[in-house]
Amino acid sequence: MRALAYLVGALLFCGVIANSIDTDADTDTDVEHPTLPGVGSKCLPTFARLHKRVGAWKHPRKLLGYEGVCKSEGSCQAINQVHGYCAGIGVVCCKESPTPLLRGTVDTRCPSAGGACGPRANCKGTLKPGLCPGSADNVCCVGGGSTPTPTPTPTPTPQPASGVAAITGFADASVCSKRQWSGRGSAPKQYIRGLAVTYAKAVCNPSRADLLFVGKTELGSNDALSWYGSILKQKLGPNSAGMNTVRQLYTLLVGLGMRESSGTYCVGRDMSASFSSPDTAEAGLFQTSWGAHTRSTLMDQLFNQYRASKAGCAIAQFTTGLSCSASNLKNWGDPSTAGYQWQQLTKQCPAFSTEYAAVLLRLNGGAKGEWGPLRTKAAEVVPECFSMFGQVEAYVKANPSVCPLLLA
């Protein structure tokens, strides 16, 4: 009996030790080992089984989450074989189709092989099968431009404006075009563009008869520049004969046009005044009249020049995008008279209206002249407009090829 007891105790002791050893072995996996599937059955390595169960599998996380079928080693590519998940000697779990990866896992097989997953059609390098999840079209491509990201379309580099567009660009970008004029608000962009182009024409041909005249420094007490002398000197600097004087004159014209027409090229006569004859009806940007032409033959020459040809009228710059009412477009008097045709021309050719007014400012723009906003000095002198004309002048002198374009 005593021998039998010793034998039973020994057996029990061995069972405890064996159980203890098995428990320690499974502590890291926390799973029981179910019966393994046989050939033809599905197999699916899971995180618990992969954690420590199969020491022979060198890279357990790389196939994590892929299901397969138990097959003989000879019928499954080596790269797709997972050992230890099928019953039988030489039977492996052969990966066939991917299932979603478990949360917190990353498929690193393709990057580890030096490739990138992407559409088969985009691969210019070597295909490595079985290393990417998803459909068969999602392949691991190594070398030869394997990155599947398409080459972005290059953005064209903006080219600087040239020609007439450069001149109108100076106008659009200037503070002069964005200014809020007293009692008038902002100027139409077409007004500033048109004056910039008209001034550019003057830079192209400073020897024109009308420019030689308006470019003089002093022309008497009724000269607008003499009347505004102290204001011009304070805001624009000292005056000198030639284009500097013309530039100051055009700067004053900007302010005058905003007072007389709010910068709208087609304004007709002032209906609050009684001037309705062909000679006295005012028209255009600066509300001048045909009757003023008697002060200088230069004004007759400008009228005849533009009546014969509209070249250089800057009509596109002054008018594009603007509309005129029928009342403004109406001309007064007999259509056969020069006065009627002058009203018509000053609206059809704003550059003519500007050059005609420039001559008249030097002849009758002072304290007793015909413009109220000049007599009261309400027409504003804006240094930013003077600067804008300076930019235009510098561009034209550096690019004389623009001059023929201004006469189109």
C-alpha cells in the first residue's frame, strides 16, 4: 500500500509540473490551441496565435490579417507560406486573398522590400507579387519610378504685361485709381486707364505742337498751372519745362475730370445750364465746348486731326465696360455744324477731349477761367496720380516699340 501511495503521489507531482510548464508557455498568448485545420480548409493567423506561438515564422506581423487555405508546400509560393497553422507534415497556410488588417497593425511587407503599393498600370519597375493588400491590381512595385502618385501639372509662370497692357496695368495698380475723390467717390478704372494711355502718347511724341505749347512753364495769370502754382509745388515738387510740366498738367486734369464728369467719357451738356447751342453746349470728360476753339489754332488742328482719323483715340481704354444713356449721347444743334460734330467727336474720341482740354487749361484755366472747380481750386491734385504718370513715362521711354500700338 505504501508503495502504491508513493506511486500515485509521484504521478500527481509530475502532472502539476507539466501543467505549470504548459501554462507558462501560453501566458503570452492567452489562447487555447484549437485543432488545426487540414488540407483544403481555411486558415487565418490571428494576433494571439502570431504573438509567440510559432517561433519558426520569422516575420509574424507581416502577414497578420490575411486568410488562406491549407495546402502542401509544393503548391504554394514560398512568400505566401505560413507554417504552423495547418495539420499535417509539409502542410502550410497559403495566403490567397487579403482581409482588412486588424486595428493597430501596419502592413510593411512592400516597403520592407524597397517598393510601394499602387496600381499595376503605374508601375515602371519590378513587380513583387503578394506584398500588397486589396485587389490583384494593387501591386508592390520596386524601382523604375514605382511611386504611383501622378506627376502634377506644372503651373504656368505668369508673364509680366507688355505693350498697352503694361500701361493700363500701371493705372490699375496705382493708388490714383483706388482713391476716393471728394464728393465723387472712386473714379471709373476706364478713366484712369484712358488718361494713362493718352499721356503715354505724349511721351512718345513730345515734339507735337500742342505738347510744345502745354509744356511751357508760365503762360500768364489765366493759366491753370500758374493759378495752382503753390499747390503743385507743394504736392508735386518744382516745375520745369517739357514733359515734367505736361505730367503736372495731366495730374490736374485727373482731378478736374472727376469734378466735371466723374470720369465718364460720354457725359453730355449740363442740363442745369442754358448752354444748348452747337457752339456753347458742353460735352465730354472735361465739359469743354466748341466755342473755346477760338482761343488757339492748336485746338482747331486737334479737331481736324481726330475728325479725319480716330487713330489714337484710346476708345477701348476709356469706354470698355461702360454704358451711356441716350440723354448723355444726345448732341445739340444742327448735325451739319462744326459744333455738333465737335460734341459728337469729344464723346467718340476721349483722347481728343483730353488733349483739347489740356490746351484750354493753359489758356483759360485760371482765376477767371471757364471752369468753376479750377476757379475755386476744388479740383484735387493727387501726388499718386503724378507718380502713376511717372511710371508710364519711364516704361514708354524704355520700350519705345509700344508707341505705334497706341495709335491703333
